[in-house]
Amino acid sequence: MNELVDVFSQWVGDHARVAVVFLVVFVALLLDFIQRRVIARLKREADRSENLWDDAIIYAIKKPLGLLIWVLGLSLAVHVVADGDSAWVEGAWVMRTIGVILALTWFSVRLIRGLENNFIESRQRADEAFDRTTVDAVGKLLRVSVLITAVLVTLQSLGFSVSGVLAFGGIGGIAVGLAAKDLLANFF
């Protein structure tokens, strides 16, 4: 990154860092604009097909991809402004890590919700019998699993040890599983 600043310093003089930050933000803005246009075109194509997956993926990726572009762009801009200051570089790294985890989690939750809604709509349109309560329960279970995993990954990436939490969760899960064995057997 410093090489880019050096090249710009020859062109702009003392304001090279400002020019590089402007360039990074402009590129992020441009990428966000392009991805919105591409997603809109893909959505039009996906609406023509009968496949449930393409509609759900387009629905799921639209907003998290914009977030991911801006998180990466702004963390790069902070890295340029930091000029080797380790606290700022570390802060940008943490921001980037949490932003990527948040974007992937948001994508996963939206994908599960989109598949759930598309499944229900397709069954209702075809007048096929299905158990809406089971579909809702499985969707909620998958979303909660994604959220718990995201929290654990975020804590681990921030430097917290999650091995104790996982051990406690494993033992607690066995206890709850044995206690609710009959209830779950009747449910399934």
C-alpha cells in the first residue's frame, strides 16, 4: 500500500494519502454500483426460472455483498490513513474480520429465510400438502445454528477462548437431549 502512496505522492504532492483514500472509497463506490446492477439483472433472469435456489441466492446476496464491499474498502482506507500505526492497523483488521463474519452470517440467514419462503410458496401454488410448522421449526433451527456459529467464530477471532463454552455446550446438549428424548421423538 505504501508503494501506491509513493506513486501518488509524485503526482499530487503532499496530499497523497488523501488521494489514495479518495481512490479507495471511489473504487468501493464503483464496485457497489456495479454489483447492484449485476444483481438486478440476475434477479430479472432468476424470476423467469422455476428454480427455488436462484431466487433465494439472489435475495440473500443482495445486501450482504454491498456490506462486504464497503467493509473491505473502508478498512483498506483506514489502513492507508494509519501510516504504520499499529493500533489503527489492528483496529482495521478487527473491523474487517467482524465485517466479513457479519456479511457471511447475514447472507446465510437470508438464504435460509429465502429458501423457506420459496418452499412454502411453491407448495401452496401447487396445492401440495406440507407441514408449515415443521418448515418454520427447521428454518428457525438453521438460523439459530448459523447465529450461534457466527458468535463463536467472532469471539474466537477477537482472541477469546471458546473451548470452555463449547465443552459446556456439549455437556448441556447431552443433558437436554436425554431429557427431551420423548418430546423430540413425538415431534419427528
